[in-house]
Amino acid sequence: MILLDGKKTAADIKEEIALEVNELKNKGGKIPHLAAVILGDNGASITYVNAKVKACERVGFGSTLIRLSENTSEEALLNEIAILNADPEIDGFIVQLPLPKHIDDQKILMAVAPEKDVDGFHPTNVGKMALNLPTFISATPFGILELLDRYNVETSGKHVVVLGRSHIVGSPMSILLSQKRKVGNATVTMCHSRTKNLKEITLQADIVIAAIGIPEFLKADMVKDNVTVIDVGITRLVDASKKSGFRLVGDVAFEEVAKKSEFITPVPGGVGPMTIAMLLKNTLLACQRNS
Amino acid sequence: MILLDGKKTAADIKEEIALEVNELKNKGGKIPHLAAVILGDNGASITYVNAKVKACERVGFGSTLIRLSENTSEEALLNEIAILNADPEIDGFIVQLPLPKHIDDQKILMAVAPEKDVDGFHPTNVGKMALNLPTFISATPFGILELLDRYNVETSGKHVVVLGRSHIVGSPMSILLSQKRKVGNATVTMCHSRTKNLKEITLQADIVIAAIGIPEFLKADMVKDNVTVIDVGITRLVDASKKSGFRLVGDVAFEEVAKKSEFITPVPGGVGPMTIAMLLKNTLLACQRNS
């Protein structure tokens, strides 16, 4: 069993990006600059957005954090986005989700200029992804592709079973892995809550991508020997034996499934840490494309 | 065995559209207007585009056919598109493919205003399709959904196997049928040239969608009893016994597969006739959305 170490891989990627930024500096080129917009005081969102800003600083990117009140009107937010769209210093920016209820998420995502949409959430970028055209692939799917690539996990001709059809992970993964691309060319089965005989299907999988948000859903008796497992789930379970009072678990019963796996991602430390690294990668790409 | 009669269904849809146009006329509303742009003298393309224009006339739509020389520059074509984008009389328009080699298809498709892109080829519309947002679903996938719907073919929880990953048919079908929608909620396996053990997979299918362009590829021994088969292929085979000197065959060995099928589309007369009907439907939608 080989652990797909997202923490280490993300650190490698950040190091590579830092080297590229250094080179850009030496050449007098434009340094990538990411902006993040956040509304309100949700603790988890602030922690996450701060981690993104800090990651920018560590690799040498410019970064701007725009904190707006929870009560910001949709119009004011659209205006902020228009300013970022027009600012040549800003290569890419994100609007941290979730947004307050009085704001229409979709309207906001549509307002971000596709060439600065480093989250890859704009329909134009999703469409380009589906058409296998150059775009920004959103951070989690992009991170999974990168992990599979760096560990040389063969996907061509393999049977991939994706669990969960979310627009953020399951659906793009099923699209990407079936495409003609380096990490791709797989036969992909997309499963979800309406799927019948799920176990029959997962037992056929060479690679399982679990993204349903049900803790320890995938058990050892649902996979064949030498399976590769990508666990996208992350749930906090109360655990009195831990100092913190909780533990993080994925969608995979790790201990038992790991025994049957050729490759498997841990939780935490698997797919999670890859996302910020891929956001940085997209920002670097945006800077290169715009210059 | 029940034949999924595309010819009849398409005629029904056109009749319904004609009734809606009549109502619009009576109310003094805007009548839908489709424009088609075609470059050069390719016989098949002209036949096809003429059929679209004629279909418009029959249902009472306005229509405009813009025939340009094979030698039209990319710039001139982009200019023509800009005029159509700006013309409030035109609700939707299509640029007939293939385009001459000196023109970049993707650049042209990107230039069509998404709200007039009734072919549904613009990345923004493909992205909205992938995100299950209101959009124009392109004619062939839209026609297949409509056929399944009108014959009440159950898709929810069924195992759909899609053969062929083209951007025009296979890929959007796999996306659409796995979504939470009336004709959807299926477990979908996307197969293509790199798929191994294909027969093992098709034998599990409740519904097969064959879109690979290999005549009579799907044989009876590859499907289970009571399968539903959608045949998107259409190939001309030389046949001296026919007056025309050829016959049209699909991707399915119809005679033998039909015997095992619950529902099956014939070729010709199945998916084919649905495409123009769905183009008209998209044009009607465009007109309703713009007014």
C-alpha cells in the first residue's frame, strides 16, 4: 500500500511555484497576485481564506484580502468584482463561499471575468473543462489529477467509479478522467444517491473516488484487491479520546480499505492540502496567460 | 419491442411549436426567428441547412439564410456574427459546421452570443449544461432526452452505458443522464476507444447509447434482455440491392439487437429527425427568454 501524500505533494508544488516566482522576479516579470473577497465573520471561512492569503505570501505572490460586512448588498459586491476584473495588477481572484442568503451565488460567480476565475467556477470555465480546452480546473479536481499524476497512477483503460455527483468534485472528476488527456482515458462510472447495487459497481473499480460526505461509507468488502482510493470526504466526528475532542474522517473506512489498496489518500493529509496548492497554480497560470 | 419513433415524435414537436407560434401571432408577440450562416458549397451542409430553414418556415418562424463564399475571411465571418448578435429580430443563429480550414472553429463558436447560441456549442452554454442551469442543450442530446421522456423510458436508478465520448453526443449525454433531472438520475458509465472489457460493461446496461460511428458495432450478444438502445450512429454503406446504391446503418446491429430490446431507435428515423425539431425548440426558448 502506497499512501498518496497530499501534504508532501502540496509542499513540493508550492516549492516549485516559489522557484518560478523567483525566476519571474529576476527577469523583472509580473509577479502573480491573488485577491480574495470574503463577506461576514464565519470562522471557518475566515480561517480558510487566511490560509490562502498566507500561502500566497509564502510562494512570493502578491495577495489582497478584501473583507466586507455580512450586510454588503449584492450590488456593492458586484461593484467590487467589477473593480477586480478591471485591475491589471490582480491576475486572479476568488469570492469565498458560502455567501450570505440575500446574495445570489450564481449571479456573483457569473460576474467574475473568466480569465481571472482561478476557482474555475464560472460556467465558461466549466464548459471549457468539459470541452477539454485550456481553462482553470477547480482546485479539488485539479488536485486529484495532480496527485494521480505525480504518483504515476495509471488511469488509461482503468475503470474509475466516482461516488457523488457534486458540481465541485464528482461531476468534474467523471468528466475529466474520461477525457483524452494524460491523467484520463479511463472508463468512468458516475454513481450517486439513486444508484442501485452500488457494491456490485464499486467491486469492479480499479480506482474509486469517494466524494459523498458520508463518513467511512466505503468499506473493505466494497472494493477489490489492489484498488486505488481517492477520499475527498472530510467530516468531524466527536472523539473524547482526542485532545481536540474530535477526529477527522473521510468517506472511506481507511484502516480496512487501506489493506486492500495499491494507492490510497489519507484523511487528513490527502486531497485537502492539494486544493490551496492548485489555487496557487491557477493564479500562476492566470498571470502567465495575461502577460 | 417498442420502436422509439423519432420521425413521428419530431413531427409532434413541430406541430406543438407551430401551435405556440400561432398563439404568439394572435397575441401580437415576437415571432421566433432563426438565422443560419453557411460558408461555401458543400452539398451535404447545404442540404442540411436548407432543411433547417424549411423547418422554420413550416412552423411559422422567421428565418434568414446567410450564404457566404468559401473564401470568406475569419474577420468577415466574425463581423457577420457581431451583426447577428446585435440584431434584435434574430433570436438565435447557427454557424453551419464544418468551416473551411483557414477559419478557427473554436474562435467562431466563442463569438456567438451565448443567449443566441441555439446550437448550444458555446463553452458558457456547455458549462451551464454541466452545472444543470438553464441553457441551450445541443440538438442531439436534447433530442435523445426528449425521445426518452415522451416514451416514458425510466432512467432513474438505471445503468446507462454511453459508447463514445464526443463533445457533440457522448460526453453531454453522460453528464445529463447522471444529473438530478426528470430524464436523468441514472448511473452512467462512459466508454470509449480505451475501454477494456467493453462487452462486460454493455451487458450490465439497462440503457445503451451508441455514438461511436462504427456501423453495426453493438451486437445482440453485448446486451441483456429488455435493454433500451439509442442509436446515434449513421453511416452510408454501399448496397447494390438498393435503388440509391447505398443504405444507412447505425452503430447497432438493429435486427438482432431489436429482438432483445424493450425500446430501440431505428436508423434512419430515430435520433436523426429529432435534431431539427430540438433546434426549433431552442429557438422558441431563445425568443421567450429574450422577450
